[in-house]
Amino acid sequence: MGEAQGTLFEPEFSRSLKVPTSEQRITSHAGAVLLREADHQLGLVESLAEKIHDPRHPEKIRYTATELLRERLNPWP
């Protein structure tokens, strides 16, 4: 007998996605949505950003270390 399986991640956003179509070939990066949700739920990037020393002047910061890490770790440009 198997154990009851619960939901690992419950998305906090609307599950319907609108994708503009074009004549170019379209590829799916749906896995990126799952990875983003996992990161938000587990706080992995935020935890990593807390460990990094940020020498920038607080009044001149436009993007937080967490935002910069998320952008840098995104595998799809």
C-alpha cells in the first residue's frame, strides 16, 4: 500500500499563462516556473544572498542582492 501523496508546491500565481505567438519556433520553459516557485517557497536564493557581503552604499542600491542572484541564476536569457 502506498502513502497518500500531498502537493509539494502550491503555486501562488494564476495557473493560466498567456504566451504571445509568433512565426518563430516556440520552446517551452515551464520548468523555470516550477523552479521559481520552489525558490520562493524554500527561500534558497534569499538564504544565499544573506551570506554575501554587499559593500554597496544602501542609498545607491537599485536592485537587491537577491534580485541580482535570481537574474544571474536564470538559465534562460
